[in-house]
Amino acid sequence: QLHLTMSEKNELTKSLEMVQKELQEKESEMKREISEYKDRLLQAEKEHQDALTEANQKNEVETEACRDKMNLLEHFISSQKLEIEHLKSNKEELNNSLKEANQTLEELLKTKVR
């Protein structure tokens, strides 16, 4: 009886050791997989952050270029408005000069007719 019990105990011990070994192997495998997933996640986060930084820099450059272009256009519009005002003023002066010349011409023609 004792021999049989010892034999069963030995078998159970071997079986327990095998189960423990399998569990340790599975735990090691799971830890390795978790480590791989963490590495992949970190890599994906880094790539995402890099892409985000690059997009932000590109947007900042484009925004600055648009600001510059807008400033140039505002300056151009302002100078065009000044030019229009200058031309209006010149036109007014020319119209006045033309009126004066026409009046002088009429007076000369009147004096010539008499």
C-alpha cells in the first residue's frame, strides 16, 4: 500500500512539475508578447507624434506664407487706392484746366467775332 501510495505521489509530483513548467513557459510567452505589443505601441505612438509634429510645422509654414501673401495684397490694395485717388485728383485738375481753356477759347472767339 505504501509503495503504491509513494508511486502515485511520484506520478502526481511529476505531473505537477510538468504543469508548473507549462505554466511558466506560457507565462514567459505571454510576457514576451506583452513586451512586443508595448514596443509596437510605443513605436506607433512615436510615428503618430512625428506625423503630427510634421503636419503642424507644415501648417505653420503655410499659414505664415498666407499671412505674408495677405500682407502683400493689402499693401498692393492700399497703393492702388492711393493711385486711384491721385488719378481722380489729376482728372479733376485736368477737367478744371480744360474748362478754363474752353472759357478762354470762347472769350477769344467772341473778341475775334466783334
